[in-house]
Amino acid sequence: MTSISNPPMPPHPKKHYDFFVDGTKYRTEYMLLTGSQIKQIANVPVEFALILVHPGHQEELIADDKPINLSRPGVEKFVTRKKVEEIVILVNTSPKPYTRPVISYDEVVTLAGYTPGPNNHYTVSYTNGPAANPSGDLYSGDTVHVQNMMSFSVGGTVVS
């Protein structure tokens, strides 16, 4: 009597994680990578900043030592930009030195001399921005790219 054996199972494929940097797809077997490791895999020069683009196009500057979990649903998309040297932005016409490529709503409100918080509401508008965002309004939780002599106008009201 001849016995029939099952064919050998193919080797279990390794789990992999995809991400994009400046539109180019990369793949890794590591679930967690730091900003620096992502920049190294994508050959991003050290003088460039790594920015994670969230759904809705909200952007988050990623520090070199910040871990990124690539196992979350969806594919992580990053863009890179040359790091900004110290520039001057205008907040309510007052010049303020600034050194990051993006600024948040809370940072602008704080530079204007106000205190961000759940009972404090502010209107923030900007002009003279870079091509990606030349002018517009900034809302709580938003960030925007900056350039030298970009102007922000902040007005506030306290809700009691």
C-alpha cells in the first residue's frame, strides 16, 4: 500500500511594511523605525527634515529619534524638505525668530502672547506663505509651512 504525503508547505513569507518618501515606495521587515532610520533607507540628506503626511494632509515634523509604527492601518507617507535656518516671521506685526519648517496653531497663538486652551478661541490668518500655502486661516490642531517674512494675524476672545 502506497501512502500519499502532503506536499511540503511553502516557507512562511516574512511580514513586510511599506511606506513612501517623496512618492517613492520603500519596504522593510521592521514594524518600528525611527525618523533617522527612515531617512537612511530613503537616502535623505541629513540637512533635510522628514515630515509625516496624515490623512487630510495635516503634516507632522518627525524628529530623528521618534519611532514610527508602520503596522498601523494604511501606508505611511512622508515628504522631505530642506531644514529651515533661522528666519523671521511676523506675528501681529512683531518680528519673531523661528527655526522650524512648519508652525502650529498653538505656536502662533503663543508667539502672539495668548494662551491656547479649551476656553480660549483665536482667529489666526496668514499671508506671504510659501507656494504650498500662500495665504489662509489656521485652526486649532493645524500646522502650516513657513518662510521668511511670513505674516500671521492673531485675534482672540475668551469664552466663559
